[in-house]
Amino acid sequence: MRVLICPDKYAGTLAAPAVAEAIAAGWRSAAAKDETVERPLSDGGPGFLDVLASLGTSIPVPTVDPLGRPVAGSVLLDGDTAYVESAQACGLHLLSKSERDPLGATSYGLGVLLAHAVEAGARRIVIGLGGSATNDGGAGMYAALSAAPLDETGYALPYGGAALTAVAGLEGDPRLRGAALVAATDVDNPLTGLHGASNVYGPQKGASREDVLLLDGALTRWASVLEKELSTCPPNLAGLPGAGAAGGLGAAILALGGRCESGITMVTNLIGLDAALDEADLVITGEGSFDHQSLRGKVVAGVAAGARDRGLPCLVLAGQVSAGRREAAAAGVTDAYALVDRVGLDKAMAEPAEALRDLAAHLATQWSPVGGSR
């Protein structure tokens, strides 16, 4: 039997390639004659470059985190296309819970990565968006690209989303040398309003209700400035789908004439997932927490739909499972298994790879014709 293994990351514990490797190793230990095919995935968030690593050459780039501290980043160069992961510079995982500060967190580090991509000769830059700690609408990114946001007196603003309550203009156009920008994201939220970046994602970044209202107003003002200052900016920027991705980085990219594309669709096309699905007998996917959000534009939803369309069984292996069985089945999930149910929360967090290998070996005895009977 050919088993296709295509998980997302387990946030905070394992990158997607490590998840796929652990599942494959566990399956083979119980069903050695089965063929396992590993295709780790990402929807544009943390781990985006990990799953695309085979496409080109990785260039190390020193940059800064959301609080301005040095952090290691990289640019993946494939011909004249560069791939950049915003979470390397803006990721929530870079901060402790006590350090989360959406009022002051900056996307400056992402601008540093983009500048290096341009210097490396990229004519097209694909930016994976997701898992951000920032809520500054890409203002920090613009500053790093020599287009600092200014107040009414012409002075550069401090970093962070809160400062945008005073934004009145830009120092100039961001220096991209004509490179086209593509945002890889499966978030379709607008920039502002009830379903905007601040209201929906601000609280998980540390924003209070008062902070959310302040940030939403600041981003509204920021969007109007971008429409006024940039000839490439489309009208009604704040209301466009995807503008609210990654704390408004989607809006910053759209304002520069960029576009948003589905992250999971892009990744699956780049790694040839459809061809792998065509040849599979069983599909395994997963992520850290399999919940109702997993079935709305995330990796698991995309994989399960592909398996369903081909009549293939699809198993979800997750740290925790809270998605409804009926809803999951409608999306194409045959069954879902939680590490915490098998080994407990402490071991699932402390030894996720070992727990995954154990669970995969157990499932091979149930699902594989050479590993046992079902």
C-alpha cells in the first residue's frame, strides 16, 4: 500500500517535515512493506520555507523580531522568484506570552527580508503570511524599504500599530525595483471592521478590548494614507479580502500592486501534491490542534478534500482533536486521532515525535493489509 503523509506543523513543537518523518517512521515499523511518501505542507504561516526548501537555494539573512531584537531569517531563491516567510521576522512564536505587544510590535524585519530578496535579483517575491505577532499593517515593513510612515509634521513615526493613529503620509515609495509581490495566505479577512485584523486576531496577540478599538482606528487611517500616497493602491483597501492577513501585511502588499493567493493551493502545486494523491492508497495529514478552524482553508481541509475527491481514506493525526465528527466527515476526513488521548498531554508536548511514531505504528496495524487486519 502507498501511504501519502502530508501534515502541517505542530505549532510550538514540531515543524511539518519532522511531523511527516515521525509518522512515516512509525508506520514503516509496523508495515515495512508499505511505501510511505512524505509531502509536508504549509498554508503560508510558520514553516512555509521548510516545506519549499527543495525548490531552490536558501540564503541566510540576519533580521529582527517583532520587538527589534536580532533573529535569523532566510530567503529561498528559485531563479528570479524569491520565497520569504513573514513569521521568521513577525512570528508570534518569537515572543513569550508576556512579551506580546500588538501596539508596539513591528513588521520591520520582514522589510529587511524583502530588501535582501530584491538585492539577490528577485523579480517576483512570494511572501508566506501567517502566525504574526504584529498589527501594524506593514508599516514597519515599509520603513525598512525606505518608505517610513510620517506624521503631519513630517517626522517618522515610532514602530507599532498604535503609532498609526497619527500617520499622515509616507517618506516615498517602498524600494522594490519593480519586483512583483504575491501574498500566500488562506486568511480572507478585511483589514478593518468586525471581521478585520484587529478584532479577530488582535486578542491572541495580547490586545485588550481598548487596544483592539485603537488599532482598528489606526489601521483605518493607515489604509486611507496608502490609498492617497501610492498609485498602485486599489480603492477600498481596508475592505479587500486578505487585507487583514498577518496583522494587515496583506493590505501592505495589496497597496503595492501585489495580490493574494491561497497558500495551501500554492504549496500543493509547487510540491506536486495532486500527482501524489493520484497514486496514493491512503492519506495521512494533521496539525497540532484539529478544530473547527482546521476545516476552513487550512492544510487539513485542503488535503482531506483532495482525498475525498479521489475516494481515498484520509486520517488526521493531531495533538488534540475537537472538530465535530460529522463536520470532519463532510470535509473528507475518515477518522481523527489525538496524541493526548493516547499518551496524555504532558508526553504529547514533551515528546511529540515519539508519540507520533507510536500512534502511526498502532494505526498501521489497523489500516495496512501488511500490518495487521482491520
